[in-house]
Amino acid sequence: MVTDLFLDYGKRWEKFFGQKNRIGTCPALDLLFPYMTVHETLTYFAKIRNLTENEVLVQVPEILKITNLDEHEYYLVKALSTSITKKLQLAIALLGYPSLVFLDEITSGNSYLYFPNKFNWNQNCCSGLSRQDKKEIWRIIKNFNNERRTTFILSTKSFEEAEEISDRIALLYRGIHPFLSL
């Protein structure tokens, strides 16, 4: 994750991008801690991103509200459905209000819960998201983009998803992009 890179190479990234929390990432696999609550998870990642205590106190409730996770705030991660864990991953990526966010297969059903020394599949793994859940995530992304002018780079296999939330689309074939829509 990019946040891990900031811990090790923070000074180089800070010099290059101006500040550490300007990039967010949402990996395809949800590597979350199952025995933390949603609120604890966001607080933990906010501190990794070097947000001050005041920023954490302000941003965590705001991000919970933006992603509609406020009603799940004190649920354990292991008790969440796949759609809610995807929203949590998105919420982690939005902490610090980054100007650039990488989203990898944001609405795919892949989900891991992290246990030290091994990976276990979440019981909801690979179930995918319902159409309603996908539209909710797309709405969150579009609203955040409109309010904060954040650039999202999305990797997806779904043309519907790309068309719904993207202004520009580039197709990759064997590592090159022969097609780019403007």
C-alpha cells in the first residue's frame, strides 16, 4: 500500500508530492484487521497517514458520513458484508482528502481479512456486489470528486463502471494503451 511506502520513503515522497497524504489507494483485496471496529480502522490508517489528532477527530466522522458508514461505525470488520468492507477500503483511501486516489477493482467481490501469519477468506468473498451497492460506491466516488476535485485512477474489467464514473478512459492491452477517450 502507498501508506506503507510513506512510512519507509516518506521524505522522498514528501519532497516529490509536497505532502504525504496527497495520494490514496484502494487495493482490489481488502487487507483489513478483523477484530478492529470501522472507527478504529479509520483512526489507525489516519494516524499512519500522519494526520494530526485534530484532523483525525474531524476527518474520521466526515469520511464515515461521506461513505455512509456512520451506522456501522462500531461494528467489527469481520462482521461486515463485502459491500461495507469495500466502502471501508474506499474510506481509508479518502482519508486526508488526497488529490489523487488509485482504485483497483473497487466493485469486485474479492475480500481478504488479514490475520497475522496467514490469509483467510472472508465468508462473503467473491460474492460480488449487488447493482445497488455498486451504484452507491459510484455515487460516493462521483460526489467526492465533485466536492474535492480529486483525481481517481480506476482499474476495472467493467466497461459499465468505467463509463459511469470516468471522464476519460484508457484501455490497456499487454501493458500499452492503444485507445484513449477524451
